[in-house]
Amino acid sequence: MLYQTIALLSLGAPSPLVPEKSVAKAQAETGETMSCRVVGDPHVTTFEGVHCNLNGIGLFTSVNMPGVTIQSYYCPPPATKWGGKVMASFIAGTAMKIGSDTVTMVNETLIINGQTIDVGYGERHEATMGSLNVSMFKSQEGVGKSKLKIESGVHDISLGIKHSDKSFIGAYHDLVYKIPKTEYKGMCSNTCAMMTNGKVASVIRQNGKPLFSQAQMALLESECGVGQDLYVSCSDEVSALTACAAHGYSFDTAKDHCMSKCPTASEVTLEDCIFDVCEMRSTAFEPDCGSDTD
């Protein structure tokens, strides 16, 4: 069905999965719209109304609908800012493909179709670029929240950019996506279509391509850590990789130590060991290798 839809779109035919009304028109006429929120660190409200936190590190697809893909780089906050606790990840960078237009935002740097949009502190920028109606307000330096709003056909996207010393990169993004009510189940793995206790495969796991440039990916990976997690979960489960990134400790160092001490341990036991090493930021202890290491 999805491939048929893409083929129809490429031929200019209306897709049964793409609503004909804009968000504003649908709200005015029937009120039948749906939305997804990925905000804070981050708290998710999916199309289905599922509420959960996300834990993970790396590039994942937040929205995947006909005509729009939104990718988010999830980044755990430094544990030193949270009393040593590993908190849910936040969005450090956002990239969108809307029709033939590409939009990326890392920290407060906005790039549309390869062009950097310079907006001064306390200023607002409005423009039509390609198929996009763009409005960007940049708050005063270090104060409040900046806001990017993009409207294109049926798609209504808002991105809040909040300064915070509790993030590695200096700011985090709040994503809100709205669309007239339509069918979304069966779309490729994405955060907004998750069910309770669901998991979303990373862009790499799905053999996808980052919408960020190589330079942007290098910056995100240097600040947050390289996303080796293949899935992000809609639960309170925290991976060892996320814990290592949050504590600023080498995942590889912890893994090597645990594998040397517990060479026949199960994956679960090894994961627990790596988590403990990163949490304590030390290999100067004997890990519990469990009963599976005779």
C-alpha cells in the first residue's frame, strides 16, 4: 500500500492517505485534526494518545507521513546536571524533508534548502521558500524560547528551541506536528505512530539516510555521542549506551572491561555490567557476572 501511495504521489494523483484539507480548514470545519508532541526530555504524546518518555541516543524518525519526514537526534543530558541520574533523552537536532524542501535545525542554526537563515536575537523572520511558509522568532540571547513554524499544504510543524545548561549542546527542541485526521498505521517505524511499550528503529537500522549534512552529524555525534542504539523505546528502560553518554564515560572501555571479566555472560548480564561501570565511571571493581558464567 505504501509503495502504491508513493507511486501515486510521484504521478501527481491524490493519495488516499493524504488529507485534502489544511490543518486550519479542517479545524474550522470539523475540528478533526490529529497531532503528535515530542517535547522536553522528551515526553511523547503519539497520534494514538500514548504518553511516555524516550530513552536512547542517535538519529530516529519522529514523523513519517506521505509528503513529510522528520528526523530527531536524541541525546541524553549530562548526568552531572541531574544529581548523577540518567534522565530521558532530549532532541538536540531536527531535520525535515517536506516535499522537495529540506529544513535542518541544530541548536539555533536554521538551514533551508542549503541556505542559512540569519535571524537576530529578538527578531522575527517570515518568508516563503519553495513550498514552505516559514516563520522564525529568535528569543533574546540565553532567555526564553525561540520558535520555528512551518506550514506546507496539510502539514503544520512547530519547533520550540529552549536554551538549557542541562543539555550537552546548549539547547533542546520541542516538536509539535499537526495534520488533518488521516490513516497513519502501517507507515514506516516512527515515534509519532508508536503504541504503548513500543520501539522505533533508528534511521541506520532502517537503512535510511540522515537528512542532516555530514558536518551537522559530526557536531551532534561529538556533543552527544555516536548513536549505536538500534532502537529507542517508549518506556523508562535506559540502555547502557545512553548511561555511558550521560555520565561521559567511554562505552567501549566499559564493554571491554565487562567482556574481559565476564567472557561468557549473557547479553542481559553484559548490558547490566556496562551500565554499572559507566554509572560509577570506573573499572576498579569486580562486576557481578551472574550465574550464567560458570
